[in-house]
Amino acid sequence: MAEGTVQTIEIPAAPQDIFQVAAAVAEYPDWADGVRSVEILEEDNAGHALRVHFTVDGMVKEISYTLVYSYDEPHRISWTAEPGPDIKEMEGSYEFTQLDEGTEVVYALRAEPAFKIPGFLKKQVEKQIVGTALRGLRRRVEAVT
């Protein structure tokens, strides 16, 4: 991935359990701060979301976009955005690595909004999105496992 934001967190659960929570995209509004709505547009035979339309609180404004997902269960979930009025480009991923006790989760995100935003502010927003998502994922995994 080109320049973006990468953060890591350890979660006391198996990679498969974390993968299942992260792959349950329809449940994001229940636990992922800022996600206002999710519409699953397409799923694969395993029931994983392949195309998803999101509406999120973008801090600067409400943002809508569609992501296309790919899966390498239970190791990785990645996505890219279809270009739209709010997002020019976006790519990201979760990677899950088994540790002696628990799992290391690496979240990488690179986003290019379709509207003007100063570079330093864009970087701060990316960092906040990634950090908030990782903490929310950990809370959700701990609540359901």
C-alpha cells in the first residue's frame, strides 16, 4: 500500500474469532464509531460481503462510499473503494497474526477524499479512524467471545 496509516493492536482472542467479527460488516453500525449505515450490495457463497455501501461521520462531513472486499480467512480482509463523489481512492486491510496469547491485528488505511482537505488534517483523520476502529474491534471481540 502507498503512503497511509498503519496501526497495530493485540486482542486476547484467536485470529478466526477476530476475523469473524471484522467480516460481519452489517454489524458495524452497532460497534464501529462513526459508521451510520451499511448496505450489503453483494455477498460471496460463504456469506461474506463483497460490495458494501457505507455512510459514515467523516468528521468534516458525512461521507458515503462503496467498498469492494476480498478475504483470506482467517488471515486477512482487504478492501478498495469504488471512486465516488466523496472518495477518490481508498484501500485498507486488517491482518490477523496468531501470537502465543491472542492475536496481533494490523490495520492499514490509505484514503484520498474527493474534496479538498489539508494534508496534515487528512493524516490526522486517517490516524483517528484507524485507532478508533482497532479499539472498537477489540471491545466487540471481547464482548462476543
